[in-house]
Amino acid sequence: MSLPPAEVLARYAGFEHAAARPYGRGLINDTFLLESAAGRCVLQRLHPVFGAAVHHDIEAVTAHLARKGLVTPRLVPARDGALWVERATDERVEVWRAQTFVPDLVTHDRLAHDRHAFAAGALVGRFHRALADLEHEYRFVRAGVHDTRAHLAKLAAAVDAARDHRLYDAVAPLAAEILAAGAALPALSSLPQRHSHGDLKLSNLLFDAELRGVCLVDLDTVGRMALPLELGDALRSWCNPAGEDATDCAVSAERVGLAVAGYASAAGDAVTRDEGAALVDGLATICVELAARFAADALLERYFGWEPSRHPSRGAHNLVRARGQWSLARSVLAGRADLEARVAAALV
Ligand SMILES: Nc1ncnc2c1ncn2[C@@H]1O[C@H](COP(=O)(O)OP(=O)(O)O)[C@@H](O)[C@H]1O
Ligand SMILES: [Mg+2]
């Protein structure tokens, strides 16, 4: 990853001559820690899937969180007050932005233990509760992020078009199972669209040394979303002890119960009856949707990153991930009654 160019640093007062080093283990944006006499800040080159207008949304959300007394990174404006900096290269216009560095915190790739799920849930509960009265029209809206039907249709089309693909015989039967499960999922579209983080994977939660949740980072996906999809994505990430690169996954019902209890402890009584009743459906939906996306990319081989040191091809890596998420989805569907009972108990 190339270091930030001098012309970008020059736009930030006090950081013109800052030392820059790659920071964190994020996979989407390019992240650097800047250090100078002025202090420290996090400078990121935004991934091209996000539009620069998202910074108006991040500013509105983080200002609101700060007003409520929550810890949050804030955008550091450039000298001219701009929330982001654009830099034209031969290929594209890069978008750079700086944020305050929240020190002394750690991210985790997986939960340290089951109780950690409670702390993660409580952090998200505080975030949602603080944003409940935010009045803001999002400027950057990613169309179709959790349009599950569209992702399923894309998988069906990919299978139809890939009969000669070397992985066709492995993907086609898996895809048939995923598509059948997808067709049986209930719609969640009638639920309220709440202010949401949009990408609650564990590595976007910062914890202190005692594993108390302190703040959320990676706010490029903020927007409105149905609560079961926001929390479903979180539970998918937090409650799969095997991780995303295993083919045999099973949801930890214990963790689901703890995460939802933590959430409820901080979100107050904000969760409606319908939302609570749909949480497990949201989790199943997210697992099936992600399985569909990985399975489609096993054939299309153009979206998800992959690790050449561990897999022979992008398709092969995505096939492993598709099997993993599908096994996770099956465990959610098979354990539905138990999961729903735990969620209901956690929400009282
Ligand atoms: N403001 C911040 N303060 C402290 N650490 C941060 C901050 N922003 C990002 N990080 C660290 O950098 C990592 C990557 O940043 P993130 O915004 O999540 O990028 P990506 O979109 O690539 O995941 C985070 O997981 C976190 O460890
Ligand atoms: Mg991240």
C-alpha cells in the first residue's frame, strides 16, 4: 500500500510533515496513522465503492454522538474546512479523509469469549439509542445493499451463465440449496428504517483492555436500515466461532443470547415487538444473502478479495466462504426455535 502523498498531507494543518504508517487490518479503505508535533490522526484513502458525499453523513452522525457524550472518531477538516480531500491520479480521483485517532483501544478478529458478545451488543445498543433522535437525510445511499432478492437473482443468473466454469459442478448444487432457502425467507421490508452503522463486523468495534466496548469505527456505511438486518449482520460476524474461512460453521446460540441481552441493556426499550420477533429471521437472511454472494463470486471471480497463499484461485476461496456461510445459515434455520426463545428472553 503506497504511503499518503505529500500533496494530501499538505492539506492538513499540523500534519504537513507527519510520519505516516499503515494502520489496522481493514480490508476496504487504506488506513494510515499520522504522527506529528500536532498529535496523531487516522488518514484514509476511501474505497471507490463509497461516494465522497458520505462524509456529510459521517459528520452528522458523529456530531450527534459527540453531543450525547459518546466516544467517537470525528472528521478532521482540511485547512480550507473541507471534510475530505480529492486528488486526481491517472486512473481516478482519490478521496482522502482524516479522523481523530481514538487511542489505547483494540479491535478483535473474533470474540475473546462468550461474554465478549454482551459488551459488543451493549456498544451497539448505546450507538443506536444515541442516534434515535437524529434528524438527518442521508446524502450517500448505497442502493440494494441488503436487497436479498437481487443477490439471489444474481446467483441464479451466474449459475445459468457458467456451465463451462471449472467450479460449476461444485457451485451449482450449493446454489440450488441457497436459492431454495432464500425463496422461503420472510420479507423484512415493513419494519422501521432506523439509523444504522451498516457494517457491524467485530473489527469495526473498538474495545478497551477490559473488553468494554468504547466506540464504533468505519462509518462509511451509515444509513437507514431495518434493525433485524443491522443486528443480523452483527450476529453473523460475532456468533460464528469458526470464522469466515471455515467450511463447517455453526451459530453459537449462547452468544446470540448474550449479544442481544447486551444490546437490550443499552438500547433501552427501543426495540419493538415486531423487530424483536424478526431478529432471527434477520440473521438467517444475512447468512443466506452472504452465502449467495460468495457462491456467485465463486463463478464470477471479480468482487471479493482472496488469499493466493491459501487458495488456488479467487473462485476456490469464495467457494470455501460460500460453504461456510451456507453451513452457518443451515445452523440458524435448524436452531431457529431455540434462538428465538433466547432472543425473546434477552429482550424482556
Ligand atoms: N479513528 C480511529 N481511531 C483508532 N483506530 C482506528 C480509527 N479508525 C480506524 N481505526 C483502526 O483501523 C482499522 C481499519 O479502519 P476501518 O475504518 O475499519 O477500515 P476498513 O474499511 O478498511 O475496514 C480499524 O479496524 C481500527 O482498528
Ligand atoms: Mg473496518
